[in-house]
Amino acid sequence: MKIILVAPPGSFTEQLEKAFVKNGTDVLCVNDREIKILPFLKKNVISWRIIRRLSGLRVINNKLFNRDLIGLCRREKPGILFVNKGMTVRPETLKEIKLMGIKTVNWFPDNVKIEPYHSWFLNNAKLYDYFISFDSSVLECEGNNFYIPVGVDPDRFIAPDLSPKDYDKYFCDLCFIGAYSRNREYYLSKVNDLNLRIFGWKGWEKSSLAKLYGGPLSLEESIKAYNCAKICINLNTVPPVNGVNLKTFEIPAAGGFQLSDFRKDIDDLFVVGKEIDIFHNESELREKVIFYMKNEQLRKNIAQAGKMRVLRDHTLEKRVAAILKILEGN
């Protein structure tokens, strides 16, 4: 089976592409953030950000991307067009590709209750032959919708060799890695006196927790941070949905102990209290942080059990196998 995978560049796309190959598919990966206007700068991140902010250039670049995607499908004749998020793919492009007899699939990794994802979801999700979400509440929506959580490639989460420099940079009692939001700032402010370090996008620089911010991290650096921290806090996006984010799997895969805010789907993915622990509000977050700081062996036991659960049940190879089974059965 031949698949064209449309996805942004990054570690998750690399892991996803590898998972398709492991499942016996022939994959051709297409970068939906490629600069088409100036081909000699096609992989330049700074140029992409400039184009994305200038509506006129963004429209032209998007038009060229969709033209080239249609042409690629005509030449390669894949069985499946698999889009990971892919808000750049136009409705008319999907229609033309479907007329070629190609199945169209979207595995959407973000919270569709948040704009601009909500508007996109209402107008575009039903255009795909299969719309797959990390969030089980999508099953309540109209359309050919499916629930498949995200996952990881264990080969990318091998315990790193930590140098004294790594410990100096990452060691802390509490670690949070992620983009800034007011909700996250609120929760983290309740434990900011407990040796907290924050990493992620630069929005934290202007927050009340700026002095705790250590800059953005690559996946490899994040794995080191998860290993150096005693407790890794995970805060999903709001408004809440049932599904859990990628970090829910990355933290235990890296060997970290995870304390996450509650989401309904967690109960089907991990054994709470044995493979992960959760909190429901800010006071419970602080209480559990203090409790687990005093119980090192329990932290280690939960971290190890969480890692084993991810390796057994939550790999991208198994997620892709489940997706391919859905496509083969319809």
C-alpha cells in the first residue's frame, strides 16, 4: 500500500513515518509548511513564519501547495492521502483527490474546541473519508469519526547519558514543558515555590513565572529534562476534552514520573495511582506534589510502571496498525 503523508516537519512526523514503514506501507512524506513561493528557501523556518503572518503571501503559498499536492497524487497514485492536522489542505483539493479513487484520512492532534481549530473542524472534518481524533468525544459528533489516541516511538525515548552540564541545566523538583497559556500559568503559580522549572515556547517570558523559564527544548532535550526532574507536571489544553496530549505518553516513555490534570480518556490508557497520577484542581496539585516529594520509591515505581505501559500499549506502531485496520475494514 502506498500512502502520501502530509504533515509538518518535526519529531512526531518522523516517528509517524517510521510507524507506517514498520506496518509495511510505502510512505511519501510531504511537508505542508514548505515554502513554495521561494523554492530555494523551502525549508527556512524564519521565512515560513514571515509568510504565515502575511495573508497575501500565505494565500499564494497555500494555493501552490495544494496545486502540487494534487499533481503528486496524480503521479504517485497512492491508495491513501493521510493528513496529520493539515489545515492547509483545501476542500476543493480533497474533492479532486477523492475523485482519483484515493481515500482521504485526517488524524487531528489538537483540541477542536479551541479556535481556529473549532471553525476548521465544523467546516472540514466531514470532507475527509475518515476523521480520526486523539479525543474520544469526537465519536459524539456527526461524521465518519474515529478515536485513536496519539503515541510514541520507543526508540526515540532511550534513557540518555546525563552529563554534569545536563544536571545543572535541567535538575529540579518540578518540571513543566509546554506552550504558555493562562490556565497553565494559574496552576503552575500554585507550586512555583517548590523548585519549579518551566520550558517551552517563549510566551512564558512575559508571564508572572518568567524567572522560572528556561527556554524552548528539542525532543532530545525534553527527555533529559524529564529524567532530571523528580516530578513532571502535565497540563492539557482548555476547554477540556476527553483526550490526552502527546506529553501524556512522552513523559513515561522518557522515564519520568507524571502528575497530570484529569481527562476522561486517561482511565482507559493508564492505571491511575500505579502508572500515572492525576489531580483535579489546584489544591490537589499542590497536595500531591508535596506527597510525592516525600515518597521517592513510590515515584520511581509509578514511573517504571508507566514506561512499561507505554512500551506495551501506546506505541505509534500500534496506533498506525489500528488506523490501517479501520481503513481496511471500510
